[in-house]
Amino acid sequence: MTSALILLGFDVGHAVSSLLNFKPSVIVIAVATINGSLDSRAAAAYSHLEQLAIITQVKCSRLNIEVPNIEKSVEMIREALIKLAKEGIPVIVDIGGGMRLLVLETLLAILSLPKWLQDLVKVIIYFEGTNRYIELDHKNIVRIIRTYRLQEGIEVLTYVDRKVIEILERKGKASLKEIHEELLRQGIITSKQNVNRILTKLEGKGYIKRIERGIYIKVTL
């Protein structure tokens, strides 16, 4: 079972492809408004897609996004994604249509998602005029951003941070206690509390992952 958030402009081709390819049971169709006004062509496209959803027995609703208000738009899209993903249902985000500003706001909303939801969301981008598409999940988006941040020296890891990552890479998995003991063996004097702080930071940045209580692994980027 899947759900979908579909950005809709004037063309419904990509949206129809998403319905056929992913067979979502619920879809939210996001359309861009300016000063509360929806372009008549977008309104016609929504009507067409709504009728198709009825025929295919897909629950359908419309989400009007007032795109000039970026912060509010991001909040609305974020809330829609959280609602769609309730009970762990995967969410397809079709960004094939809609204003460029709406696409940008959607990507910002995806980057701001809570951790429990990040792995459930998958962005779909269609090649124009075809049924072919590529998928982009939250991890890939973050990896691309981090690559350039590291190249520019914006995101700097400390010596101990890197040692913790190296330990996990070598061991495969390890507990806080094992990591602390290994650091001490390497002559790095630090407390368990500091190691715990480092693990929390590295997990938040996506370098490592906790797979069970107190056990960590290195994330492959």
C-alpha cells in the first residue's frame, strides 16, 4: 500500500503515470495559488485527475498552496506528508508538475521531515514526454548536499568524530562502550558522555545509524 503527493500544473500525464505505476490508495494533489486564485488550466487538470481517481477508486483531495508565502507553504506540504505517512505507509512525491516555486517548497518540506518519516518518502521525477522516471529518496538528497558542503569545508568533523566513524567502519557495528574502549586504546582520552554526544551528532548528520539499543553502524554514503 502506498500514498502519493502529486504536484499538479497544467499537464496530467505524469500524474496519470504515477497512478498507474505506483497504484496509491490515497493521493493529495497540490496546486499553486496566488492571492487565492487558481489558474483555470490547473483547475481543469485537477478536475480531470479527480475524475480518473474516482474511476480507479483512489481517495483524492486537493491541497491549495499559496506559493508566495514560502514558510507557510513548506509547513502545509510537510503536514500533508506526515498525514499521508501515518501508520508507516510509504509516500510517493511526484514533482513532475506545478510551479517551480511549488517544487522548491516541496523539496524544502522533504528536507525538514522528522527522522521517522524520511525513509518512507520517495521523490519521483519523470522525463518529459515519456513514462520513464528516476527516484530520489531523502538519503540521496542529503548525500548530494553533504558532498558539496564537505568540498567547501562547511561541514567539518573533528578528529575524534572521524575516529568514531573509522571504528564503526572497521568493526561493522559497535556499542558506545566498545567505541569508548577502542578510543582509549588508541590514546584518545575522552569520557563516555562525550562519546555519546558524538554518536548523537553523527547520527543526526546521517554518518552513522543506531540499529538497536546502544548498537551503531556506519552508514554507506
